[in-house]
Amino acid sequence: MCLKNMGVGPLPVYIALIFFIQSFIIYTIAVIRRDVDPIFPYLSSAADRRPESCIFSMGTNISCVLIFYLIWIRFRQLRGCFYHYHNLKYLKLNWVSKWFGYLAVLGMFIVANVQETAVTVVHMSAAVCTFGGFTIWMMFQCYLSFKVTPWVTRRTVFFYRLIFTVLSFIFFFTSIGFGTAAAHIFHQTYPDLPTPRPWNRHFYQPGYELHQISAFAEWGCAISQVFFMLSFIPEFEDVNVVYSFESMYIDNRVPEHVYYDEEPIDLPPIPLFN
């Protein structure tokens, strides 16, 4: 099928490709340069040093724009459905869902441009907003998908989303819980030292095993969210975004389909400069 006939269906595919290609490149470079331990480093730890941080920033900034676009399209799609049936309750839920999605995108933007060791508090807070905000957005979308099944969403797609929503929820709290526990155990032994960033199994670092579970859960949460977004492909194939261009210097009577090799249309001149 030609891409122009697929609407915005390929959008989630672009997001997934950027994530997996970027993660592979960053992880490979970080391990080769021995910037991180090869066994389940945090996403941010692998991208903390140059050149990994540069690649991470570029890829994630592009992803922020695409995910923002995806959230907006989904919001408008569901808003049209609920307006048609005059359902005020679901219109409000859809509106709230949109802002949790935007919060996640804002957190992702901060994570991409503020490295873990640069300003730790800002980076960690933004990471919680990213994974937590997107998990909440997924929960809203899963519920709203159930309400438009089978008219907009197929039942199999709803169950697919439900599975990855539950996984994202579990992985999110597992990562936070075990990460906090790992830092607590480390500081019980070394109260005057900062939390290792990154953790390394070649040194004695109490709590390292809990850190591995936390890092594994973080990867699981991110991958679950990417696979959740891929579920919008069939629904977005029927969506086309139309834009219009207006300017005080352009006569709106000129049709959009005029080509340059055609004869000019006889219209009265517009006084651009007096």
C-alpha cells in the first residue's frame, strides 16, 4: 500500500524505529567505550557522556515532536467520536488524558537535554514525569479504547493495549521501588558517598543487584510504551491531517491546486507596499 494512502498510520512506526535504532547505537558505543556496565545500564546512564549524549538528545528531541503529534491526533480522533454521540463525560476524560501525554513529552524533552550527572534532581524528576505521565496516558487511552470498541477500536487491539498498559504500570513502579532500595542499601554502607552514576559490577557497590532489577524494569517500561504506540497504526490509517495557509500578502481566491506551468490567473493586484 502506498504511504500516501495510509494517512498518519506510519507515525508510530517512525517513533519505534528512532527508539530502537538510537538505543542500539547508544548502548553499543557506551559499552565499547566502557562508559557503562554492559549488563542492564539505565537508559540515561548509557547516554550520559559524549558522544552518546549528543545522539540521545537528537533522537529524543525528534521523538518528542512525533509523540506530541501522536497524542494530539489521538485526542482529536476521540474528540470527534465523543462529540458525535454528545458524551460529555468521555470528552472530559479525553481532554485530561491529552495533558498527561503532554506532561510526558515535556519530561522527555528535559531528559534529552539535561544529562543524569549534569543536574540529577531535574533529570530524575523529568524521567518520572516521562514514564509516569505516559503510563497514566496509556491507562486513559486503554479505557477510552474500550468505550469505542468495536466501532473505532477492534477488540483484539484493546486487549493488546491492556497488556502493555499493565506491563508499563508494573515496570514503572518496579523501577522506582528497586532503584530507591538500591540507593538506600548503598548509603547504609557508604553514607558520605553519592549514589553511583553509573553503577558498575566491577566495584563493590552494595545494592547493585537491586539496581539491575530497576534498570531492567526501566527498559521494560520504555519498550512497553513503544509497543503501545504501535497499536495506533490501523486506526491512524484512516486519519488525514489537513492544513491551511493564510497570509495578508496572498490572495485567498487563488486555488491551492494552481501549478506554475499554467497560465496566470487574472486577478487584481494586491498593494503590498504603499
